[in-house]
Amino acid sequence: MFDNNVFLENTCKNIIEAGNVTGFELKTNITYYRGIPLSMVNDIGVEVDGEKVARDNIVCSVDEVDWFTLDEMETVTSYKWEYGEPLTVRVLKDGGLSNGSHEIALDVVVRTAYIPVPLAGRKVRTVEIA
């Protein structure tokens, strides 16, 4: 239902910190029409070329200053993911994505106050890393 909100085009890139590639990141909008606290993010999943990324290797941020693991996000009520403002999803992986073409899938599942089932979105994109 909200698949078009997930995994914004041209946002996937390697993360370079202190001259080292420490992983990669991508951005997504929320799978709902309103903002929610991070504690209501039910799950974020990433697959690279058909391989699922371990949950422990994913961190997220609404401001790219403070980062939270998915387990930490379960208790974060002071940061709100607003509608129309992308969440940055980082996958921590030494070396990031190798140069070339990759098929990246992003799943976003959120809980809301008024709907009894989680709202999910999935988008698969082919990205080129130079």
C-alpha cells in the first residue's frame, strides 16, 4: 500500500568515515500518512543481492546526528519520524557495497495508533555503486 514511499531513488551510497568505507546508507519515507515516534517502527529490513542483512547491522536516524539500532528504537519516544521527512537507514558493513550493480530491497513496517495491523512497504531497486 505504501510501497512508493519506501527506498527513495538515488539515495543509496557508501558511507566514508575517516577515509574508510564503513557501510552504506539509503533513505526512505514513512509507510503512513502521519509522523510517528521511532518506538512505533516495527521493523526495517534490508537485502543485498538476495541476502538478508543481519538486524544488528542496521541503524537509523531522523536527523543523521543521533543513530539508533532497531532494538534501541523500540524505546525511543523523543524522536519523531515525520511524514515527508526521510529516515536514513545505514547498514554497517566494512567495505560497504562493492563497485557495480546491486539489487537492494528495503522493507519498512510501522505500527500506528488507529490501525490494528502494522503497515508495511517494500521497494526493490537496482543501484550502481561507482
